Amino acid sequence: MSASNTGSARITRWVLFGLLVLYTIYNLGPILWLVISSLKSRADLFAMPPKLVFTPDFSGYQSVFGIGAAKDSAASIGVFRSLITSVLVSTIGTSVAVMLGTLAGYVCSRFDFRGKGDFMFFVLSTRMLPPVAVLVFYHMMFAQLGLADTRIGLILIAVFINVGLATWIMKGFFDGVPREVEQIAIVNGYSRMYAFRKLVLPMVKGGIAATAGFCFIFSWNEYAFASILTTTKAQTLPVKISTASGATGIEWTQICAAGVVLIVPVLIFFWLIRKHLLMGMTFGVLGRK
Amino acid sequence: MEQPLQKRSTGRLMIIGFLSPTILLLLFMVAYPIISLVYYSFHNFSAMRPADGMTWAGLGNYEYLLTDRGIWQRFVFTGKFVFLCVTMQMILGIFVGYQLQKTFKGRDFLFTALMLPMMLSPVVAGFLWRYMLNAEWGVVNYLLTGIGLPKVEWLSQATPALWAAAVVDTWMWTPFIALLATAAFRGIPETIYEAAEVDGASPAYVFFRVTLPMSAPVLFIALILRLIDCFKQYDLFVAFTGGGPGSSTETVSFAVAKTAFSYFYTGEASALAVILLCIIMGLAMILVRHLSKMGER
């Protein structure tokens, strides 16, 4: 502790602290501004200088949920419908992706098989694929299969974009479980499958939650696929609000309100899994237990 | 792992049973589309006019693209954008991650709060910053003039628009690097720090000679993921600049989408998509190979 008592060390510490404060302003300022703007009326939004004290106006939120003054307007019914689509697609897509990723991650963590390295790279590469590249083809494929503009089609996409990441993160968590767990179970006459289901799976519960959190964020906020593959019936909320900016100019209040609505479930998810996030994010490459 | 012989077959069953759903899904969603994409890229074809049929174009689409100056402009813009984003995000992310790995009161709260930009939908982020950076009634210019600086026409000139886009992407994704960095830094055993302290090493020395090298593999993964995500960035630009002013903030991804879904030149779009894929997969392969070498060391 002797080093930290010298003058220069103290200055360094204050400079670092100051930089962190500056970063926090850069980081949280826009979020604060989003929340403030979501409560402003159209006139207050464009006021110069920007108003910090104003009468809150809930029309943005009303149009997202299709309630109050916006109850019967066709536009807001569409927005609420897209919110439902977002919820369905993200939850179902995340569940399936995490399930597949858990199975594949377990095998990759425990077994050595021919082509394992290639498989792991192939799986990761799906995460790196530019959406627009495959979209050129999906656009036609979905129309032929009758999947264009359907929720089923979007669920398929949600599974596909997340399964690679889920496999990698879950492999990291399984690597953290000692192999002795299965060895002891097998010595005691239990099957490998039993050991997986009853012993190993409960040990990575936190990891499954963290993986689900990440997959949820990616499918919840997914835009490129949904914007090209849906037109009216199966639009998700991010797509809906981006098309809402048309006839009467950009609906800033509605966009900000939708932004806040979109961030709440993710924030809750994040808070619940915060302890597990840090463990899973080293992808097992540090090789620690 | 030592296993009795008769258990081998269970293992094989498990490998096949656990992997096949994922492999089938990915073959259907990746391999099949990519093969088709390569096929289309050698043809003149428009998804809008399937009746016109497909005619063999050979390398025509590629030749056209590679001699088109507009495309080079997209690549140069994408390259500049990737460079700015990755540099800023890595430096900021490692800094924030290092500050957050310390244990202090309210850390969990600050940590979760700082992750907020990453949780926001990229489209909303694009619109939000477009609103804040508006030259006339945006809050950023208001603050700038407040401290005596001139107004900046953020989104109507090419260079400020590039910087603005990089600042927005950095705003969104620095938390991701910080998250991975925190995880990596906290994974370093406490005993190593204690040993360094006994030896009287300065904090800066410990950071550059112990912390950074020991967490290099994770930081490298963070770098790969951001590099590739920035390279294929599309969502942000749709909402933030719409590719403008003119076409100065169009990324390669943006150009693929425009060619395919606005002009419906499917063959040409396929060729550009194939080029984009080759670059990204090539990058990924080099980086992942480097990563596994790092792991062996």
C-alpha cells in the first residue's frame, strides 16, 4: 500500500476517477435524454433551448400500448400488435436456441470427436455472417416456403442467429464443471445421460440464465432480418417504429416511448443475471475452474 | 477421461443426438443459402422479375463491381468506420472494465446501469442520436454552443457524419468490451497481484505487464467480435443517417441491401454479398487461428 500514498499515485487515481465520471455522462446522458424525450409533447420536443421542466405527455406510451387517446387509432393498434410479435418471437426463439446451444455446448466441452474444431468455427461463423448477405437468398426462400411475413419465420431466424453464440457460451460454462462429476456418477452405475440431466445441468443453471439473457437481447433488438422478411402482419416493434416515420415526419415521441418500452425487459433480465454474466463471458479461454 | 469400453457407444450416441439438431439447422440456414448465393452471383437475375429468367453472366457481376468506383467508396468508408470504432471501443472498454473490476459500494448498480446502451435496440439508438445531433434543435449542439464552441452540421457533411456514427457505435458497444474485460480481469488469481505488490511493482507496471497479458485471449475475442460486427454494420445507419448525406455513410452491407431490395439487382447483390462474406470469413479465420495459438502458449 506504500505506493498509493505518494502524491503522483493520488493524482493518477483522481484523474482515472474523473475519466470514469466523464465516461458515465457520455454513457448515461443519452439514455436519460431518451426517457425525458419520451414524456414530452411534440411541441416541447423541438423547443430551443431544450426544456428540462415540462408537463409530462404520455401520448407516446399510449400509442405503443394502444390505450387512452390512441385506443382506437389504426396506427397504434399496429404498434401494440408488433409488441406482441416481439415478445413471442424473442421468448420462443431464445428458448429453442438456448436448448440447442446447451446440448451442443455440452458435447463440445466433454467429448473429442473428429472435426470438432471445424464444427466450433462453423458455429461461430454463423454469428459473424452479415445478415444482408444471406437475406438476398432468404428473401426468396421465405416467399417460396410461405414463411415471409410470419411469426414462425422470425422464430426460425431468432434461433438461427443465436444458436452459435449459445453453443460457445454454454461450452465455457460446462468447461467450468469438473469432469469428475460424471466420472463418479458412472462409477456408481448411473448412465451418462442421467449424470448430464440430474447433476451437470443443475450446476450450470446460472450459465443457462446468462446465455438466455444474451440471446434474448439479440432477438429482441434484431432489425435487419425482420425489416426485410416482414411487411405488415409480423412486424416486430423495432421494425414497426422505424416504418412509423413516414407521412407526418418522424414520430419522435413514439420512437422514444417505444425505446423505453423495449429496454425495460432487457434491463430486468440483466439485473437478474448480473452475477452469472461475468463468469460466462470468458468463453472458457482462460482455462480457469 | 478413462472410460470403460462399453460406454463408448453411449458417448457416440450422445454426440450425434446432441449435435444433429444444431448442425441440420445451420446447414439449412447457412450452407444452402451461401451455395445459392454463389450460384446467383454468376447470373443476371432479378428477384423482382423472375419471369425474365436467369442468364449466365460469368464473372460479369464481379467485374462490374470491382471496376465501379462507388463500391470502393463503400469499402473505404466501412474500413474507416471499423478502424475508428474498434480503436475507441477497445481503449474505453478496457479502461472502464478495469475500473469496474474493483469491488466498491454500488458497483453492481453502476455496472448494470452502464450496460444500458448495449441493451437499446440499434434502430432506436440511431433515431435517438439523430434527434440529439440535429443541427438546429439537437441537445448536443445546444451544449456545444453553451460552452462557446461553434455549431456542427453533424449529419449533413461526410466527415462529421463518419465521426458521429463512430461515436454512436462506440456509445452502444463500449459496455460490451467493458463487460468482457471485467470478466477477464476478475479471472486473474489474487495471488499474482499479491506477489507483484510484495515485489514493489507500480500499479501501471502491474496493469501493463500482468493484467493485460493475462487477459489477452478474452480481450482478443472481444476485438474479433467488434471488428466483425462493425464491418457488417447496417441497422444503425438505416435509422441514423439513411446512408447520407448522398451515399457517403453507406457501408458495404448497406450497399448490398440497397442493390438487392431497392433496385432488385439480385445477381449483382449476390456477387457483392459473396465478396463481403469472403472478407469477413477470411478475417474471422485468421483471427480465430491466432486465438488458438494464443491458447496453446
